[in-house]
Amino acid sequence: MHEDSFYGVQARFLIAVDCTILGFIDNEIKLLTFRRKIEPKKGGLSLLGGFMNENENIDQAASRVLKTLTGLDNIYMQQVKAYGNVDRDPGERVISVTYYALINVTDYANSLLPESDLEWISLDRKRELIFDHEQMLDDAILLLRRHAALHPIGFNLLPEKFTLTQLQSLYESIYGETMDKRNFRKKILGMDILERLDEKDKKSSKRGAYYYVFNRQRYESMLDKGFVFTM
Amino acid sequence: MHEDSFYGVQARFLIAVDCTILGFIDNEIKLLTFRRKIEPKKGGLSLLGGFMNENENIDQAASRVLKTLTGLDNIYMQQVKAYGNVDRDPGERVISVTYYALINVTDYANSLLPESDLEWISLDRKRELIFDHEQMLDDAILLLRRHAALHPIGFNLLPEKFTLTQLQSLYESIYGETMDKRNFRKKILGMDILERLDEKDKKSSKRGAYYYVFNRQRYESMLDKGFVFTM
DNA sequence: TCAAAAGTGTTCATTGTACACCCATGT
DNA sequence: ACATGGGTGTACAATGAACACTTTTGA
């Protein structure tokens, strides 16, 4: 049996890519959503998505969707899962491959929002999402938590320089639980992957808090020596 | 714009399901492979796979593929990842969604093997696999390790009753490292999820080793009380 | 001067790790 | 009697968790 005829009789499917795009805004992880412009569920809140093209692989499709809808490029993205329930999209059978993306809102938010139907929503509004997008969000957050516990990916959500208070709020938001300030600082500073700048953030306190930067180079060289990040 | 016409112009794709099927044989995790019967790569070693049908979701497709090729049913399976490189299958563009499956070989191995092109191979032969199946296997093993560290899924690879020595060998094989016998037993027995039977396995020692069974009911009731399995 | 956030160490409990000898039995 | 795998406990180290006060400064 020749492969073309063998493959040929098989069903073919639409493949969508849906992105759980997360940003850290007002000390809280928020989700970037989009008002759907077509039926079914026109006007409903949706993850950012689009269909996969012939000439690209899945990661490329995800990057393209993100770029097209937000203008953002070079974003940290990870595949989460493929969803394929027969009736997950009432319009037509669509298999969706989902990603989560972490974006540094401080630098980009203003440039992307005004001219579009994009909206940052708090995660407790997730029940407004269409189709199985709430499930996708839940799975993405769970995966993010597991990744964030083992890799320094949280920094993708922060500006280049940040305070330890911000960093702690970020982890508290990711895990949905509060942490002890002294223990948090002891742990993160003990890893020796942050560099303190001689500059303070005076926006949120009179005294001012030192800015830190993540030293990725140092982190990577420590990895080679068997260091494991855990947070 | 109506959804049918909108969806209609999009590309459609073949979707395959490929399964990393693992069994515990001769104190070692082995992979069930299949000699490919069609071009391209006819005769090459392959994961067990097949194409998705119109009327089934992805999990169902994976179960069907497993059932069709091995006769096995009710198997523990988890989705790993979707692979979509444009040229991953030289025959034609195919997106593959992969799963890993854990099977209890003791009960089934004899019934499935003789009449087929299936073969259990040691994981160090993985470089013989076709296409991107080696990558799939690697990703599956990594995911299995993460899952096995947090959930009592290893028991799916063992017969109903097993000795602690077997169980330890299983975890050693999953993680690829040896463990201390006393520490291992202290930890697993301390969880209080195993029950010792009044029966010994005399196959591998003169003295005989007690059989144990996994008490799933007890495990699940402990989960409700906040217990977390870690291994 | 006071309100508000920043910064800082110690103690205790829990968990993980290293380590060596006796036991039971079939041959 | 001996070879083979089965079974057991203790001491130390590392890690995680709880906890409260002083500092700085703009208003």
C-alpha cells in the first residue's frame, strides 16, 4: 500500500491555536482576552486564537497569532495541551492546541491596547470565557505553576528591573497564596541569580526599594554546575 | 461573516496519535514498538500510532489505536504533546498528538505479542526510532517522571501484587538512578498506602519477599485530607 | 510626628541522606 | 554450610516554616 493513498483516505481537521496570554498588572496575574467577532458566540470573551496554516509548525502558528493580534514578538510561550472534543466548537469540528504566553506588560501594554478589542481581565472572571477556554486557562495556570516552581520564568512577567516586593507579589499571584517576606527574600537572594542595582523604586514607598535584575547568564552557568532553581 | 465560510477557507490537517507504551520487564522500563508496514520508512521501528477519525475525540483516538494494535483496554494514558513540524513526516504533512501509556505486562504480554509485529525494546535503543519518535519518547519519559513523582501511577506498570524490591526497581528505572533500600522502604511504607499480604514471592529469593498491594481507596481518602504523594 | 512600605535573623520542625548487619531458606 | 536476596534503625545534614521589630522618608 502506498503512503499517499493510505494517508489519503483519512479525515482532515481544522487546527486552531489558542493562547493563554498572561500579564502581571496591579500586583495580579491577568489574562488577555478578545471579543470574538464571528458566530458562534460572537461577542463572547475568548482566548486569543487563530487557525494554523499549511506552511508553519505549531509553535510558529502560536507566535504568528500572538503577533497578529497584539503586535508582540519574541514572547516566552509554552505549549500546554491539545483539545479535541468532538463538539468543543459548536461551529465546526476544530482541534485546538493551546499555549501559555508570559508578557511583560510594563513595556508593551500601552502600545497594544487602545486600538483593539483586547482586554485584560482578572482570573476570577474566567467563567465568562467561551467554549472550553476556561478549561484551557485552568490547565495553562497549572502548567505555569509547575514550570515556575522549577525554572526562573516569572521574570518574563516583570520589567527588566524590579523590586523584591514585586517579585514576591508575582509568585504569590502565580501560586495563589501568600508567602513570608523574610523566607522569600532569604531563598531568592540565596540563589545568587539576582543583582541589586544602586537605584531605588520610590513609586510605592517613601523609603524606596532597591531594584534588582535577573542575571540570566549567571543562572545558566550555575545550571551547568548542577544548580536547580526551585521556588 | 458567517462561521462556515470563515472556517471554510482554512487549511485542514491529518492528525495522528502516537503512543509511547511502556511496560516493566526484567526490572527495566521497556517501550513497545511496531515495525512500520508502509512507506516512508517501511520496516522502521515506530511508536504505535494511527490517524484520528472524525467521530472521536483525541483521548478516544488514542485508546482506539492502543486497542486496535494490542488488544488492550482500560489502560492508563496521558497526553504528552502535539508535534507539528512541517516536515516531521516525509510522506505528507501530519500533526501528531502523543500519549504515554503504562501497561501491566505481567498480565498481558503473552497475549499480545506472538501474533504481531510488536516488540518490546530497551530504552537505550531509542535512536532506532523513525521520524521524531525519539523526541516523543524523550518528552514522554520526562513527563512520566514528573507525574510519577507526584502521583502513584507507577502501580499501573506492576501486577496487582508486587514486592517492595520490584517497586523499588520500578522507581529506579523510571528515574534512571539507584535508591537506598532502607530509605525507599521507610518512605513508601510511611505513606500507609500499601497493604502487606500474608503471601510471599519465592521466585527471586529463597527466603521469599512479602507481596504488597496498592490500596487505592485508602490513598484517595487520604488525598481528601490533604495528603500529597511524593516519590 | 506618623503612616507606610522596606529590610533583616534565629529557632524549631520536618525531611532527606548516609550507612551495615542479621535473617530465612533452598541448594 | 553457604550463597542469595529480604528485611531493619539511627545519626546527621539540609531544608522549610514560623515569627517581630527597626529603618527610612515624604507628607
